[in-house]
Amino acid sequence: MTPSFSVAGKRVLITGASKGIGRSLALAFAAGGAQVLAAARDLDKLQTLKAEIAALGGLCSVFVLDVADRASREAAFAQIDALDVLINNAGVEKVTPSLGLDEATWDAIVDVNLKGAFFCAQAAAQRMSAGASIINMCSLTSEVGVPGALPYGASKTGLVGMTRGLAAEWAPLGIRVNGLGPGYFETDLTRPFYENPGWQEAMLAKVPMGRLGHLDDLAGAALFLASQASGYITGQVLYVDGGYLAGM
């Protein structure tokens, strides 16, 4: 029997969809026949994404959403009746040495990356039925420490714990919860690192496959976790990292 990797007709909400990984996944799911619900803070960029998907023959609706803001979450989810897939992708980062880290920076990062992800998952699950899937965007910093990225790493490590806890709690509802852990991919968030040739050389030395990630590398893993081909997988984190963690 051939498992179904199809996402055709699925209603897929992607947070942080206006750029980077979220935008790339929105295009991939639309190409797969899903009904994409793209959410982010930047409406202009969302409208550009919607037009691009429409030009390719896909379906996309857009929602202004600040995942860290309760009123914004409630307003966005009030427009959504049912969901099959949530991709908790919205995230922020600010590289700051820990000895100089202030409380406002900690709160700004953790409120988006962890607290916002939980309450989006909660709201999504209330609109899901058996067979639904939630994918939390984790990180290599879920597994390894990175100097200057303590609140980001703490939030992404917490996301792994949240993934496991929700997977265990919501399995009886038929809702699967997994994580997707990108390795080093060039996005707006990581571009300052990529502009440093020394950093690129150091990172490449740690990746057994000998290259950094391309955004297209994430599409297959996300489509798999959203489809019934992964129907007996929950509480897991799939790292798409070119072997980085395996080679440490």
C-alpha cells in the first residue's frame, strides 16, 4: 500500500508566513493543492504572497497576526472556522551576550517563540478534528547551546517540550503534534551571520553534507509531517540539518 503524502484540500495555517521559511512553506503547500492561510504582522508582504500563489493557480487567504498579542490572536482565529494543519513558524531573535541581556529582550523573544506558539496551537486545536497535524518550528538551538542566543535557545528548547506534552495530551483527539528543526538556512533572521565569510566557513565544517540549507530543503519534511504518510508519528522532532547534529 502506498502512503498518502497528499495535502490537497487541507486547510493549512502558517504563522510568520510573510517571509523566509514561512513564505517558502506557504508556496510549497499551495503547490501541493492545500488551502493556505498565511498569517503574519506585515499585511503588504502577505498580499504579495497571496498574489503570487494566485498567479500559480493556488489558494491563499491572509490574516494579520501578532502571535505574542492576545487580541491579535483572537481577532485572527475568529475568522477561521476549521483547520487541518498548523505550522507554528513565527519567530524572532536578537543576538545578545547573556551578561548584558535585559528582561524586555527576554520577554520579546520568549513571548513570540514559545508562548505565542502555544496559544496558537491551543486555538488551532479547538478548530481541528481527528487527522489534524500541528508542526512546531524548532531549531538546532533546541539541542545545542549557541553563545549570544540564550532566550532564543531557551524558547526553542521549550518548544520541544511543548511538542511532546501536547502530542501526549492531544493524541486521543486524533491531533498529531511534531516539530521541524531546520539547520542553517539563510533567512532575514540569519542573514547577518551569512554576511560573515568566517562564520560560513566555520558552519560548513560542521555539516557532513558540505553545504548550508536551501529553503526548498524544508518543503518535503513539512509536507510529510502534515500528510497522512506520517499518521503514526507524533511527539517527534525531525531535524533537517545536513547531518549537523549527527556529526557533532
